[in-house]
Amino acid sequence: MKKILLTVLLLAAIFMQPASADIFSDLDMKVNEYNENASQVPSALQNMLGNEVIYLIIEMNDGSELHIKAVTENARITTFEQIEPEKDIGATLEVTAGESTVQQLMDSENPLGVFIDAMENGGIVIEPVGLVDSITFQVANVLLKLSSMLGLV
């Protein structure tokens, strides 16, 4: 009986993925869908996130963190990979979001609205790296908020 129990536990440990692996897989599948619709992204957001090396940190509900490198070119994601937390990737933007916020974005019929709301309420924090990126980001952020107030996004 003990052998069977140990075997079951061993198999469960081997085949059970942590939540971070699940959310990464889900996000990875969304990359193609996002790229297909990248032309619909408002220009202010394209300017904000269009040509960047993004260091994404997802704060998981269990207290761990998932670290991702995403490279965008012309608002399309060209690289999307899980990385080690200490790795220097030459990021131009650092983005922090909670697992619940990321899940809401993936499940939403209106991800742009969820994204803007999350930025406004602190569910997503975007920090540009360097002076030029900071200025560009601030201008794009103002344009995005203005577009949102005018109902353009």
C-alpha cells in the first residue's frame, strides 16, 4: 500500500505544474491572438509599449513571482519567455501586475478597458527605465488617459 501511495505522490509531483507555469502557458497562447489584433491597439498605447524590452513581474497569489521577458516591435510581441529573476535583459520597461489582474485581462471581453482600469488603480504598474523612456512614457500615458476620457478607447 505504501508503494502505491508513494508512486501516486511521485507521479502527481511530476505531472503537476505550479500555478506560475499555468499562467505563463495561458499568456503564451494569448501572444498570437494579441499579435493578430495589434493593429487595433490605440496609438497612444502602441507608443507606450510598441518597441520595448519589457520585464514583466507577475506577483502570484501564492506569494511567488513569475518573471517574463517580452520584446515588442511595432506593437507586436516578437519574444515572450520565462526568465530567472536576477537576469539582466536590458529592459526599457518594468511592468508589475498581480496574478488576479493578469487573469482578468486574459478572461475579459474588453482587455483594453481592464488594462486601463488596472493602470489607474495600481493593479498594473509600469516603470520606464531611463530618462528618454520616462518622458516618452509620460507623454503616451497622458494621451491614453485623454483618449479614455474622450471615449476613444
